[in-house]
Amino acid sequence: MTAKVVKPASEQPAAAKVSRLHKPDDMPLEEWQLLLRRQFGEKQDFRLENVGDDPLFSDYQLTNPASGRTYRLVVRGAGPGDKPRRFSQAAPKQRRHPSGIRC
């Protein structure tokens, strides 16, 4: 297996800038929205801190130093809409509703 070489951002070809006001006709809505978010995020000086137990699929705090606001991010899969990954194969605990029904 060969290691993937990642070029520094200064050496990577610049992605085409997309308008935040008009979706390109040849681009699906989801792709346009992802590009807009990526475009915005690359310009920001966000601070990202892993506050969970897993090195990748975890809970994060994202802080915007300009506004001082902190946001919670949760990474549970490799792509948008992925189902949460299970970190343990242990059976979930049985709970009981006040009426006595198992939940």
C-alpha cells in the first residue's frame, strides 16, 4: 500500500469559486451547498477541538475567534447522512417506561 501525498494548499489547484446567490445550472443543489460551506470555511480562522473519545468519529467543538461563539460538531460517518458508527458491540440497556413497557 502506498501513502497518499497531500500537497500544501498553496500548491493545490484553486477550486472554482461558486456564487452564493445563484446555483450553477449544471450543479446539483447538494453539491452547490457543500461547495459554499467549504468555500466559507476555508476563509475562516476556526479552532477545532476533539472533545470525544475516538480520534476521528467523535464529538468536536468548533470555535470562531472572531465572534467568540462555539458550536458542537458530531462526526459519525465518512459522508453526509451516514448512520452513526457503533463503537461497542455491547447490547443496549433495556429501559422501562413508567407504564411497565420495555423501551
